[in-house]
Amino acid sequence: MLMNDFLPKTDIKEMSHPQIIKWLESNKIAPYRAGQVLKWIYFRQTDRFDEMSDISMQIRQLLSDHFVIARLPIKNVELSKDGSRKYLFELQDQNFIESVLILEKNHYTLCISSQVGCAQGCLFCNTACGGFIRNLTRGEIISQVRDLIHEVNKDATDKRRLSNVVFMGMGEPLANYKNLVSAIETLTDSQFGLQLSNRRITVSTAGIVPRLYDLGRDTDVNLAVSLNATDDKTRSRLMPINRMYPIAMLLDACRNYPLRPHRRITFEYILLKGINDSEEDARRLTRLLKPIRSKINLIPFNEFFDCSFQRPDESTIVRFQQILLDNHYTVMIRRSKGQDISAACGQLRSRMIK
């Protein structure tokens, strides 16, 4: 047996379309074969090269000798009474990540992870409790979407499809920029990828200012900014990243963000009882966002074990929203799905690694 037989094979989803073309050409195979392979992987959801019937046996064998088409092992699934499903996936190195499949009226939205853990240290986020382990690869990001499209499509009686993806799970997407953008290219590739619309993909960030312009230049997806406070003292306490990129710097980057016509930046604001939920906070928020084409998602805090923060009273939440509405903002109160399961970001993983 040759030494190479002991080396693990590469998941072919780690390779972009141009990279597969280059590999094929290095093996004297016509470049158009790359498109055929990718259609089998992403359109037809095959897991085996020998099923690719429009490709010669010789090429299929060569691909099998060098690559695999991997699925993420599902270690746990929690089902909520509202139809949401939280998946715990095990990675090849025995780390764990989460994805949340959210049942909407006419479609599914998938919240996916971009890192194992997170280095941002936001006090209200359960993911931060486990610290940062590593970035996800492009293949691991894509697999979350590909695998759960496959899960959804198994039920022939359910006509809803997975059409929306949000990078709001574990990790800071802009801290894994190269793999994020590469994965988005495959998610939105209408010829050889997963055919999702750019308008239905949202990247949420804590505010890595230097990467904001890059995202607007390199992609056509939606931007969501996790703001969560209206003054630097409070935001720096909640989100340490604010000490490097304070509110004025962050909002200046948002004002200069290359927004497409008819698009707006979503500002996410987690409401924490007695911390950032006062009427003055609401009024200050209206002033801060005035020059920016924006909409606001108010997110009542989703409490989790061993966290000192609390969810505000319903009357406080509604009053906060009304002040924003009175100032002509588009405002949604985003009710957390899956509150009867491990709904807080990182909660299911944290139970596994304890």
C-alpha cells in the first residue's frame, strides 16, 4: 500500500469552480467537466462520484481517488413546537457547530455558523462562553446549507423550500472573510451552485469596520449590523469590539457602505432589561441612524442559563418600538423562534462540550 493511501481525501466542496477546472486540466480533462460535477453535487445532491452518469467511468474513478463529497454528521436535533429545528453538527476534527432551520409561512430560513466559537466576547451571547476555536472552511459553511436543503426536500408533502440564509449563528462572519465570500459565491451561483438569491442572504456582523466596504464590493448580499447600544460606554461593556471600532466609526462606515438601489442596512438591537431599553435609548437611536438607509430589528433578549441579563417587559419593548415608528423608521420586533429548545446561539454546542 502506498503512503498516499493513508492521506485523507479532500472534500470537493472545499474547491471553487475555477479550482476544480484547474485540477481537471492538470489531469488532461476538459474544463467543462467541472460544471457537470458541480451540478451533480449541488443540484442533484449526490454523495458519490460513481453516480455521475454523464461522466466517463475513468474520470469518476479519478475523482473518487482524490476527493469525497462529505456530509456533516448530525449529532443532535431539537424540534420546537413552532416548527424550528436546531441541528448540532460534528466536524471532522470533533468540534461542533450549530445551524437553526426556521419555519416561515411560505419558506424556510436557515441560520448558519461561520466559526467554531467566537472571539468577539459579547456578554449577551452564549457562543462567547466557549471561546474561539477556529474558522470554518468554505466547505463546512456550504455543507450546512447543502445538507439542510437536502433534509427539507426529503418531505415531498412540504412545498416550502429553504430560500433564505442568514450568517447569524456561531462566530463573526467578517473575521472569516475569505471563506465567507468564497462560500457565498457557491451559495448564489445560479449555474453550478445552490442557486440562492443574493437578496435572500444576510451577513450579520458585530462591526469589523475595515471589512464592511470589502463585503459591499465583493458581494451583493444584505448587511445586518449588531448595534445593541446607543452610547460607547454601554456598547463597549456589551461588545468589546466597540473599543476598537466605536459607534461613530461604525456608523460612518455604514453611511459609506455601497448599498444597491432599494436596499437598506438592518440594524439589530438586542433589548436588555435596564441596560439599553430606555426611552432615551430609543430617541438616541433615532438620531444616530438618521443619515443611513436603514431598518431596525428589535430582538428581546433570549435568556439562557447562568446569564445575568434579562428580557425587558413587553410594555417596554412595545414603547421602544413606538418611539422608532413615530420617527418614521421601519421597525420589526423579532420574536425568537425555538424558545422551548436550546434556542440561544451556542447553547446546544455548549451542552455537548461540557
